[in-house]
Amino acid sequence: MTVWVKLAGLAIVAGIAMRCGTGNFTPPDKSFSIAMPGAARERIGLARTSQGKAPYEEYGCRYNQSSYSVGFTTIQGAEGGGDAMIKEYTARVAPDVQGCTSDTQFVTVDGHPGLDFKQYCDWESTIGRIVIVGNRVYEISVRTHDDPDDKAAAKFIESFRILR
């Protein structure tokens, strides 16, 4: 089964609107935790997938001129498709966006398939990670209009933990 998800566009829009305080974060469903550089704000919407639209939840904030976010969507009928989903997502990290270059690397996060990516565009830079847990796709990212602070981004991304 072929399943793909386009999350990045939603995160860009959401990141602009979020403001922060301080603290670590666990969502109401207690599925993950992350060391957010500020108090997370929620944004709920729809993600485009190869199966149609699916509910998408995102939490994030702006801190030091960057947008920090973690979001997820659940793809119905995609249980156990993590490796195929992550490989297909690699092709969609933005190779077709003019003015962008991307680097990707496959990773394993708490035993789950994932993809680290860096995307540099004329208008912004993004450092992030995609993690597939069953039929749920997580995207953790830091976006900025300036040069990204790789250490701060790595600290945020590495703090992501699957709780259930």
C-alpha cells in the first residue's frame, strides 16, 4: 500500500501564528513528550495524504526568531507501513520546490523508522524529523527565515520521545 503525507505546509502556517512562554510539553493524548522552548499552542487542521485528508494536530511556538513545532496525523489503513511510508516521504521533502535544496537521512527513533531532513530555501530553512509509529506520522521541525541554529534545533528534535 502506498501512503504519503504532506505535513510541512501546515506547519509553516501554524508556526507563524504561535507564540511561547516556557516548558516541556506532552499533548492531551500523552502519546509523546518534547522539550518545547516555550509553552506550546495547539493548531488542529487537515493534512493531505494519499488516502485523502486526515486530521492533523500541531503544537508549537516561536522562540528566538524560529518556529518550533511537533505535529501528527493518523493514516487509517496504514498500520505497519512505517518503512514504506518513510521511504515515500523522502521523495516529498521538497525536491520539486524551486529555490530549495534538501538533505535527508534515514534514522531509527525508539525502534521506529524515521527521516531526518534539512531543507534550505531562498525564503526559509527547516531542520526536522519525521517518525512513523504504527499508522501515525509525527513531524518535528524548526523553521527560520535566518540561518538555523543547528544546536538549538538538534536539542529540540532529539528531545522528542514516544510515550505510547
